[in-house]
Amino acid sequence: MAKDPTDLQGPVTVAMASNQGAPEPPADPDAPPPPAKPVSPKGLRLVVFGDSDFAGNQLLQANFGNSVLLSNSMNWLVDRQQLLSIPPKKTEQVHLSLTQSEIRTVYLLSLLVLPGLGVALGAIVYVKRRR
């Protein structure tokens, strides 16, 4: 498949978080303080996503990662560090359904063929070394 000539070359930023920390006091106590900026004591935070579709109802329900990303972004914005986390994935129950002939094949391979193959190869090696 050919690339579209208008496509941007990677890497392309799809999300970005920025943090402007609280203003630091001047190092020299005799120096005049810098002009006051309207910055909160905790600083400014900004999160920007390249697409808002991931936060739509359908994609939040369909993809668990989208809801975690949105939740963690909001918690970071309001400085709730204790709520930032990546929850463990839920394990899925996997059931193995075998027919009677497949069960017989597994039984024969694991209890007769593979051990028999090991014994036969061992006997061949033993006979060749004895010569």
C-alpha cells in the first residue's frame, strides 16, 4: 500500500501533558522580586489530545484503556496523585473444548508416543556407543 504524500512523517504526537510549576523564589534575597504572574501556588497543568473520539461514550465502553487514560488525565489535572494508577487487567476464563477423538490423540501422544520416542532414541544412542 502506497503512502499518501500528504501524510506526516513520524513520530507524531497524539497526546501531550504540560506542567508549569509554581514560581520559585529568587536566589538572591537582595534582588527585587520578579513581577507577579497570575499562577496558582501549585502551577498550571494542561492535557491535550489530538482526537476527542476516544472520550466518547461508545469508545469508553468498548476500550477499557480509553477510560483509564481519561480518568488518569483528569486526576493529574486536578493534582490527585493518589488516584493515578493503571489497574490490573481482568483475567478471562478460558475453556478448552475437545472432542473425544482429540482427547484420545492427546492421551496417546503424551503417554505413549513421546515417552516411547525418548526410549527409542536412548536405545539407539546406547547401541551406537557400545559399538
